[in-house]
Amino acid sequence: QVQLVESGGGLVQAGGSLRLSCAASGRTFSSYAMGWFRQAPGKEREFVAAISWSGRSTTYADSVKGRFTISRDNAKTTVYLQMNSLKPEDTAVYYCAADADRDRLDYTDYTIYNYWGQGTQVTVSS
């Protein structure tokens, strides 16, 4: 069992930065691949970024590539999402998620994740 708690959301102007954190409970955190997803009002949940259990492999949605960076600190059982050059279209509730399968080739599908946080709101004003 893993419990996830996101923090770091807020209101920021376009071009600004935010860093989201996702703190995980449980001693098996390092066994999980981690992902960030977002959902804007009236839209489906979409993939943002994912990181392998070791941290050696990362994947990004095209819409955030070059602006967002996912990282993890297994000693602190925390995964981060550094968001730079934010745009109004980045406005959404951001969720972190944990997947127990360490051997997947694709972590972009939200239906594969076992555990989810409650989400944190990110609002980017123009």
C-alpha cells in the first residue's frame, strides 16, 4: 500500500515556475515507477511525465518536453515535477501516481497506475 500526497500547486503568471512534490508513504517507494498526470475542467486526464523506479529513465508528454523535469529522491520517498515557462494551457489539477510494475515499457497510460494522490491545483494566468 502506498499513500501519495501532492503539494506545491498555486497561482503563477505565464512564464513563471512551480515545483510540485509528491510525498509517498511506505518503505517500498523505490520499487514503484512514478507518474504525473493532469486534468483540466471538461477534459480527460492526460499524461505529463513519468520516471522509472531507479530514476534512470524519464518520459515526457510532447506538450511539456523541455519545460518540465521529473525527478525522484528515493531516500525521501518523494517525486518532484519542476515546471518552468508555464503557459495558461498548463492550468489543471496535477496528480501523482505510482505503478508497481517495474518492467513496463510505457508509463503514459493512466489506467495502469495502482495508487493516486488527491491532486494539487495549478493555475497559470495570462
